[in-house]
Amino acid sequence: MRTTVTLEKDVERMLRDAMHRSRKSFKQTLNDAVRAGLGGKTLKTKARRFVVEARSMGLRAGIDPAGFNRLADDLDVEAFMEKQARTGRP
């Protein structure tokens, strides 16, 4: 059945969020929501398992990845010291 419905802004936002989460079309998401609401059932979506895909950093032999953190810390200290020197604070 084809019909025209005026949705309030908060309902539209909830519907679009549900579309995004479920990766379903507007029509399917709306039908699922109406079925769940009128049927007294909760809308169940199966969450996809999050998987981290590790990749090689491609560093040359002898380069310590922890050294990057030390470098970032050193750069932060230098920037702080330069700022302090410009403002005249000890």
C-alpha cells in the first residue's frame, strides 16, 4: 500500500539513525519499526562483530616504533618552551 505520512522531526531523526545502523532502506526500516511498535515486539538487530585487521607498519629494520612517541614528546616540549619564551614567562 502506498501512502503519504508526515513525520515529526524527532521521529525522522530516529528513523534515519535506525536506517544507518541497520543499513536497510527507508521503506524496510519504517516497516520494521511499525511492525515492532504495533506487534509489541522489540526491534532486534544483529550487531556485526568488530574485527581489527592488523597490517605491517612497513618500518625498516632497526627502527623502534616507540621512538615515535619520544619524538612527539620532544616536539611538544620544544613547542611549549618556545611559547613560554615568547610570552616572557619563566
